[in-house]
Amino acid sequence: MFWEVWGDRYTELLRRNHARAANVPEAVIERMRDRLEVPDLTEAHQVDWVVDS
């Protein structure tokens, strides 16, 4: 779902977290990831479409 789109960015997030002196346990990050609800377009005041090519 949502995180499949983020692939490399999620990998970078985990790499940076592990490099921190006080890192967040990966299980906590995964639990937060699994709970993430992407806002519906009708909930936005404005929508900006950003496309990476």
C-alpha cells in the first residue's frame, strides 16, 4: 500500500534511525507505519500533486 510507494525512502528512514544515538525500536516504527492513514482528498484544503520521474 502506501509504504510500497516509499520503498527507498523507508529504507533511508530505517538507516538513519539505526544511526541515531537514541533510536526508535524498529517494531515501533513498523507499528506506526501500519497504523498510518493517508488523508482522503476530500479532507484537504488544497492538494499538490508531486510526481517524481
